[in-house]
Amino acid sequence: MSRTKPYSRTIPHPLFERLIVEDAMKEEKNPWKPERPHEYGYFPGCVDFMDVEVKFTHLNKGDADHASIAAASIKLLNYADIDPLILDMNVFKCSGHDQLWQGQLEVFDALKEHNLRRLKESGIKIITCSCAECYRTFAVDYDLPNTLGIKVEHITQTLQGRGLKFKAPEDVTVAYHDPCRLGRMMGEYEAPRDLIQLVDGAKIVELENNKERALCCGVSSMMYCNDATKAVRRKR
């Protein structure tokens, strides 16, 4: 596969794409050291870039709040007595998942090189992610367990088995969607369901197509939203 920049006209997030590419190509080789040691590192995903994207495009009409995912994840980790090193965009860069799957290998390589260097400097033993795509990228494409000896976990795996208890404000019925990367690609189906069942007042129901048979959400690595992805969404 060529490592030259592919055609970008098929990607309906031009601002998001441009921010990622420009950030990937910046050379930042100054050494970095956390203020104190941490066992866990938490990578929130590209929420900083996402917030810029949703404010300046028509896609979500400015009403999406991706930063709330990171805030809620950190709150849950703290509740489980985990004080993670936050690998935000001041330190880290995008994992490169979408760039890799779009064929932008030069961009992916630059992101990976930067992030591996930062992970070495971080001193963490475990990295946990709330993003299924980043989780798979670090575990498989970075191969962190073998390259740096860093364990990779999805946040549901990190929180599983820690005796956490939650109370829903009111009774609620929850249907869980199995992400392609977390489910079929990484084989994790139970951790998210186990956590939902810990919520007093929450009833979990299964979608018709679940686990190995779950339907893709249709995002397709930020690729063009064509008739195939629209058909998947309608069926789901």
C-alpha cells in the first residue's frame, strides 16, 4: 500500500482531517516527563479535535459534547480508586486509527512515532481508552504489550471486577451496541454488559443483532457516508 496521501474528497470531515494531518506532521521532540509516576494512563481519544469539528460544521448542528465522554470516564476511574495520567492533546496525538484505515500510512506512522516516544517517557504500565478504535489501535497496530510492555485495556475492562455500585436516578432500559473494534475484532462482549448490570435501576435488553452479529454503526473510519453505510443504519 502506498504511503502517499490518498484522495481526501471521500472524507466528509475536511476540518477534522486537516487538523489531524497538520498535528501529525509537527515535529515535537522535546523530552517530556510527568510530574509524578502513574500506573495507569488514560487516553480520551480525539475529543479536543472533535469539539472543534462539531462547532464548525453542520454535521451535528453544534449540539454534540464529546468532551463529556472523557470527563465521565475520568470520574469513573477515580471512583474505582484509579488516578490516571491524562494523555490529552497537550502530550499525546491522535492514535491514527482513521488515518491507517483510510490508507494515510505516512500520517499514521508520524502519529505512532510521536505517541510511542511519549509512552516511553510516561512510565505508565497500563493504558486505558474509552474509544474502542483507539483501544484496538494501541493493542494491535502499536502492539504495546510487546513493543513497550504496556498493557492495553478498554475502560470497561479496567472498571470490571472492582466491586463498583451505581444507582440510576430513575429506572431505565438499556440496549448496548457492540462496537466492531471492541467486539468482533477484540472479542470483548461481557465487560460493558457487566458494568450496566451493576447499575441499580437499569435493565439491559439485547438488540436483535448483538455480539458477533452486531451491525456496524456505519462511521467507517470517517469515510464517505454512502448508500451502504446509510443502509446499515436503517437496518440497525
